[in-house]
Amino acid sequence: MPESDEKGRIVITMKDIYDQQNSLSEEVSNLSKNFEKMTSSLKDVKEIEKISRKALEIANNADDKSDQALKNDEKVERQKEQLKNVWVKSLLATLLPWGLALVVGVILLIKNGGI
């Protein structure tokens, strides 16, 4: 470090300048290394962000497809229910006249003494 002489003036020697320059050089070197690490980390962060965005896009697509599949499943269930209702109505429409004809026939046979 600089020293003061007998008159109170600060005297800076060549050794002081050399020591400060070396110290400064080391600090600049350390800063450079830290900057390189940060730059490398930033590249990694950018790559991770890119991967993350791709994963988010895939997840959103999967969510859209699952929503569509659920809608399709609900549509199929509605169609099955409608088909079941049509089948029951058709069966009743077919069997009801036969059942009524049988009941009327049995009643007529009983009244006329056929049985």
C-alpha cells in the first residue's frame, strides 16, 4: 500500500502499482470466469425453457385430445341410450298388438265357451 513520506505526502512506488495491477488482473480474471459460467448457465436455461415449452405444448395437445375423446365417449353413450330406447319402443310396438290379440282371443274364447 502507498506510504506517506516525512512531509505527509503519499508516495506510490512501482511495487504498489505492480501489486494493484496484479490484484486488478486477478479480479478481472475472476469476473471473466464468472461471466463465462453465467453465459453457459444462460444457454442451459434457454435450452431448458425450450424443452419446457415443448412439453407444455405436448401436454396441451394431450389435454385437447382427452377432451375430444370424452366428448366422443359421451356422444357414443347418448347414441347407445337412444338406440336402447328405440329398441324398447320397437319391441313394445311389435309385441303389444300380439299381446292384445292374444288377450282378446282368450276372452272371446272364454265368453263363447271355446275353452
